[in-house]
Amino acid sequence: MNIKIKNIGEKDCVCRALVLPVLEGETGFYKELSPSLSQILAGLSSKEFSGKKNELFLIPGVSGIKPERVLLVGLGKIEEISEETLRQVGGKSAVYLNGLGLENMALSTAVIKPLKLSPAACVEGALLGLYTYTRYRKEKDGKGMTGITLLAAPSKELSAQIESAKTTADAVCFARDLVNTPANDMTPTDLAKASMSLKKQGVSVRVIEKKEAERLGMGAYLSVAKGSHQPPKFIVLEYGKSKTSPIVLIGKSITFDSGGISIKPSDGMEKMKYDMAGGAAVLGVFKAVAEAGMPVNLVGILPATENLPGGSASKPGDVVTSINGMTVEIINTDAEGRLIIADAIGYAKRFKPRAVIDTATLTGACMIAFGGEAIAMMGNDCVLLDRMKKAGEAVYERVWEMPLYDEYKDYIKSDIADIKNTGGKTGSLVTSGYFLKEFAGETPWVHLDIAGTAWVEKDKPYVPKGASGIGVRLLLKFIEGLSEVLK
């Protein structure tokens, strides 16, 4: 995508469409552009267009100005406008105009500038909204939009903000591609190859194979892999540009989840390719951090495997030993995500991390509790939890903290092992987190359950149907804020 900044007036910009953001109830703001446009704006009824958030109104062929079309897009009420509003404006406008087959657009910043918000958020929303996944389509979509012009005064600050938006959007789309790829082409081996592609950007990648994982004592992780013919891959990434202790990011990487012996219902099972969305988010973060050269130390861990039934698959009632020596009774083989993350947390401790953050499509209970609107968050460090919440609010990947009361330990108490992998439906969202808390111990740790947000069933302003890429922008914002503190 070609992004330009031009310090010219709206009426002098040669483009296929000029996007004019409009505050609710102030449709006359741009009447000075041309008498023709002024007349059209004056004639609009509130039912046609009033400037409500994400409302669109296309005006073709306005005389007296160079843009071929004018698209009015609503910002909503001025007191409610935020960077998220601008992301949605960018996404809605770009997707709409792209659907008309227009290859470029220009965006006026006249209304945005006094709001002290960066128009780069509009660019980010546009780039995220224009994402498509066409790998398996014989007939591809047309050329589509290739250029966006911001009508604003050029500055180093704005250029840097746009570069950051492009880097972030590229990382999110990279993660989306991984998640959208069918499981036959996104096996643990394929995920390892995708990880290797980051080596050229200064990221070191190591893949721990099954035999080495056995020597390390990763019994919980390997128990999930037993039913699949695809070899498991325990992927470890490192990026270092700081002398501080690393932040470890763990991403659940079940490349297909049938539920194992505790098999899932067939309806909707095709979506279980998305069970590696946590791992994809971690790879997206590494891609962005490396491209931006962020001054941080990061470790990424992707315990990758399939979870399938078979003659050698783990069975309900089996007991396995994790990397830290704790024994786990497997009550339900579909509660596999916590098993692989438990060993990943145990492995992460060798890096003596400043913080461990795990991201996982962990529980159906998360979807029931929050729908597709929030990430369930748990952890043992109040400072980290607070920073994550603020990061979520900033990028609109919102988190909601759930309790980890000591009483939940009784829910996952096993009669024959140190712990069991599920306590049943009652409290299942929080007991999944408490299970991981037992392995985190005193290590500062945050758990993010993205089960309800990693896949969307209908288009949103800058999130097309399918893989959302959630977690990339959240973790980037969190790392950015934490790295400032650790300098």
C-alpha cells in the first residue's frame, strides 16, 4: 500500500474518492469546498446522513473540486471520539471504496487535527480492514485499493506514526494468514517454517523435537501430541536488544483441535484450525518488534501440536508428568491447551523472565462469558495486570480481569495426582487459569484467554470475517509500555 502525506487543500487533491470525516450534527463543516458540495450538504436530511459513528454517504461527481467522488463518514459525538473511532473510520471508508473498485482515496484531516489525535490511526484501520485471504481461490478479487493520501502537514512525527501503523498492520495480517490457513497446510511443521521466516529479521529460532522434549520431561505437552501422526514442534524464538530480563510470550499452538478422545461436536469443527491463534499472535509480535528494532528482550514459546483421537492418543484418566515434576490427571482430553502451556511456562523459567504472558484460545467458557467482545485475563502480578488492561483500552483489544481465588484450587484437586486438568463446567473459565497459576508459581505471569475474540463471524469496521489477529496489537502496546519502565 502506497501511503502519502500531502499538504494541499481537499478540493485540489486528484483522487478517486475524497473522504471527509464529519462530526455528528455538523454536516456543514466542509461547505466552503465548493458551492455544489455546499448545496448538497445543506439539502441532506438527518435520515440520509447526520454524522453518526461509521455512517457513510457517497456523493459522486461534485463540480468545482478535483476528487471524483466525496465520501462523508460519521465520527459521532465529539466527546466520544478516540483513536479507535479513527481506526473504524479508516476501515469503514477503505473497505467501502475498495468494494466499489476504487484504487485510491484521500483523507481530510481538517476535523481530526483539533482533536489532538493522530490520523495514522485511520491508516492503521484502513490497512487492517482491507485484509483478504485468497490463497485457495482460483478467481482472485480485482486489483483493489493501492494508495491512501493523508491531507496533512508533513512531519517526522506523523511519518513515524504511519510507519508504525504499517508495521503493526502487517504483523496482524501475518498472524491472520497463519490462522486462516487450513490445518492440512498449517501443521506444527508448517508453523515452525513460518517461525523460521523471521530469522532474516534478527530473530533466532530453535525447534525442540519430540525426543528432546521427552528428555526435558515435557510429559504434559507430549501427551496432547500422542494421537497425531504429525510430529510436535516446540518452537522457541529469541530477540534481544536490551540488557534487561526478557519478557516471555507463550502462544497456544494447537494447529487443529478435535478434542482428542473427548471429541468435540462435528458442527463448526472446521474452525478448530484457529486453535493456534495464540501462537500466531506471538509470531506477529516478533515480526513487528524485529522490523521496528524495538529495544527489548523477548522470548517466544510456541508448543505446537495437533490434538486428535487415535490408537495411541491420551485417554481420560491418564496421568502424565510435566516438566516441573508435577503430575497431572487428564480428566478431559479437550482441555489440552493448559497442558501444553503448563510445560511452556516450566520451560520459560530457565530464562529468568521479567514477565511471562500466555495467549490462548483456551476455553469455550470464555466465549459464553464475553461473547466476542473481550479477552479474559488472569494473573498473579497486579502491576502487569494493570498495564495489560491499559494497553487493551489503548488499542481496543479489551481485557477483563477474572479472579483466581485460593478456593479454586479445590476444583482441580485430583484423587490420584498432584492436579487434574479440569474441574468440570462449574467455574471452568477461572479454573483453567488457576491450573496455569500452579505452574507459574512466583514468576510474574498473565494469562489471556482469546477464545471468543480470535475468530469473528461477521465483518467489523477493520476486522474482516475470519481470523482477527487479536493479541498482536495488545501485546505490542504492552511491551512498548513495559520496556519504557525497564530502561
